[in-house]
Amino acid sequence: MEANKVGVEEEKHLIQLTLNDYLEGRPIKDIERLRNAFHPDAYIRTIIEGKLVQWALPKYLDLVAQVALEECQSELISYTWDGNTGSAHVQLTFATFRYIDRFNLVKLNGKWLIVDKISYRQELL
């Protein structure tokens, strides 16, 4: 039983490392840290003006690099996993809006990576 508990704690730690790369990297536009959180073939999806919009990771990182740097509060809401797949719910709150993000994750070669991000932008004012 103790070995299993250590395994659970290790998985939590590994997942949190990946999520922290996103949560700490996105507010400061640390593109390399963001890249480290995602699988190279990841997709990012959102709805803009009633239409599904999706970007491959390189395009998403280019878009992040171009946005104005704003103060942001990041929060890990929840995460779960089974075997080598998982999901997470996070949010980034800016002065006038909040991104609510949901991730699908996979564990490859001992590292958790985001393979899919779906994002909702909630206006606050």
C-alpha cells in the first residue's frame, strides 16, 4: 500500500510540474516554458464570434508572444488522471476577462504533456 501511495504522490507532482509550466509561463509570456508544457502536436481550441477556431501549438505560441503583457492571476482548479491520460481545469484572471481552460494530458516517456486545450474567455466588466 505504501508503494502505491508514493506512486500517486509522484504522479501528482509530475502533473503539477506540467501545469505549473503553463500557469507560471503564460502570465509572463515565457514561450519556452509554455512549449515545455505542451506536446509538440497539441491543438488549442476556442469559440470566437460563434465559430470554432483552432491552432496548432506553433501558431498558438506565436499569438501568445504578440499579446500585451498584463497582470494575471493563475489558478489550478482541478486535475485527475487514469494511467497515462489525464485532464485539468485551470483559469487565468486578468483585469477585465478570465480564460477558463480545460486540458487533456498524456504521459509520455515519464513526462505529462498537454495534448489538447479548450479555452473559454469570460468577460468580467
